[in-house]
Amino acid sequence: MRGSIGLFDIKTERFQDLTPKVKALGLPEQLVIYPFVNKRPNGEMYFNYGEYLLKFSSADHGLTAAIVHRFDNEQLTCFFEDFWGNQYVGTKAAVYCRKSEGAKWEKIDLWVKDVEIKAINKNAHKQLLLATNKGLLVLDEANRKLKHYNSYDYAGMVSDYIYAVLLDDKDNMWISHNRGITHIRQNGDNLVTYNYEDGLQSNEFNTGAYFKSMDGELFFGGIRGVTGFYPRNFRNNPGRPK
């Protein structure tokens, strides 16, 4: 197994190596390019190992590892579970969904070819948001095309290589990419981009480096650190540029 996975206890400040539990599954060695770990509402921890989606769950004798699903010949990049219990897995070539009431993973047909899924989210209107290397894709509840934010159709989109998409408390979208962070308002196509000159760690961000805290703070990681901010504290600058 390349790399490792473990658990850090913030109370005891001790690290527990969980890699042997994964090796005990007897899986062929996998390459993990974009590692992720997601905690589900029931306490299970989902994580990727090459083409496998694995999980840790609590047992009487500690954590146990198990296989959730194998996505043949895929390289998993991200996982998302929405408020209704539907699960989504992104890969370097596709996106899959497992409905809350079902057990089968189904591939979602996308209109963009050669697309790599970087991050997945869903807004209050049940619209699926896919951050990809070809822009931001927005799908309706039936997984049909609603919008495709890209630099060709939207002058405010300064980059098509999207690393992450987060929602603020008003359901507005914030996306990180190779040229900063772009704010997309929910009820319009008004796009505003912030860059290094606005206080970001740099203009370039990274895959898998994003998080929203319980109090609404958004975090985006890049090549020179992490940028964190509260969208509700943003104010337009009334002054004219000199």
C-alpha cells in the first residue's frame, strides 16, 4: 500500500496508524493521487484507495475497515453525501451516484467530454454542483444540464480549472481555481473574482483543499497556505481604483 492513513486524537495528542487495517482487506496495491476522507452523519469515515471506496466504522474492539464499492478502472477523486442521504463519487473521468433508498451506484451522463471531477456539492434547490477541469457544471434534480460556467460563455470566469466549490449561508457559490477565488451569486450570473492582491494566499489553489466550518467560515488551500474568510463579512469597496 502506498502512503498511509491514521487517526489523531486531539485529547491525548496521540496518532493511531490505521494502515494495517486497510492492508488486512487484501486489496491489490493502488495508487492514490487525490486522497480524501469524509465523515458521514452516522459516524462512518469514507475514504478512497485507488479504484476502491472504503470505510472505517466503530466496533467493540475499535475501528474496522471495509469495502464500500469498487469502481472498476477508475481513480477516485472526491466524495459527497447530500442532506437527503444521496451519495456521490467523483473520479478522474466520471461521477457516480447512489440514491439514499438504493444500493446501486449509477454513472451520471455528462455533456462535457474528458472531464475530471475535482469536487462535488449541492445547493438548497437540489442542484448538483461539479467542480471540474472544464469549468463548473450545474445539474438539476434529474441530473440534466442547467448551466456550464466556463471562460468561453461567461466573461467573469477567468479560469476553467476549478478545484473546489463551496456554498455560503445564502447559498451563493464560491469556487477556487488557478487564478484566485470566484464568487457566483445564487440568483444571477454576476461573477466576482478575488486574487492575491485582495489578500489570498496566492492565485493558485489545490485539489481537495477546501472546507466549510459550522459557523460559516470558508477555507481554501493553495500552494502557499490556506485562505479563510466569512462571506457575510464581505463589503463592496466604495472607493474608485486609482
